[in-house]
Amino acid sequence: MKARDLNHIFYEWDGDILVLNILGTPMAKQDAVLKPKGNQLKVSVKAQPQNGRATDYMVDFLAKEFGVSSSAIEVVYGRESIHKQLRIKAPKKVPNGVKFESDEGDEK
């Protein structure tokens, strides 16, 4: 899947797929979905950043936060970087404190 330019927002809806730009922080004290910073959503995880393990851990963590299986999340780029883009197929819920609006202005 080709990466998408999200133009100063951290997310975009592509049908029922949520495309997210992530600013990851490995080796954090706790797993957390934080506030957006520029065009990225800050996500911290406790995992070590070795050979993509922190990204795998983050995908598992975000799967729970969005109410989907880990296989419903695709890492478009950034597997071994703090800058990532993810595609989440049909998220069933939204993490606390994060707001998404559809193109019509309705919150998801």
C-alpha cells in the first residue's frame, strides 16, 4: 500500500479504513495514546525498539484500543522508525481523548 499525504492532520478516512500518522515513543513508562502533535498522533509503548518489536507491540496495543484484531492493522511505513503510518480496517471504538471527524463534520 502506498503512503498517503495527510496534509497537516494526523488521520484520514479511506472508506471504512482509518489511516493514521503516528509519532511513536518506545521504552515509555506506560502504554498510552496521547494527543496529536502536528500531523501525527503520539503513541507511547513500553516495548524496546529492536528489530521492529516496538512496532509489533504498538500494533497489538492499538488493536485493543480500536477494538480490532492485530491483523486489521497494516503498517504502511515506519516499522523501524518513530514516524509511522498505519491503516486500521473498520475500527470499532476510539481511544479515550482522541476525536475523529468524518468529512461531513460528524465525529466517529
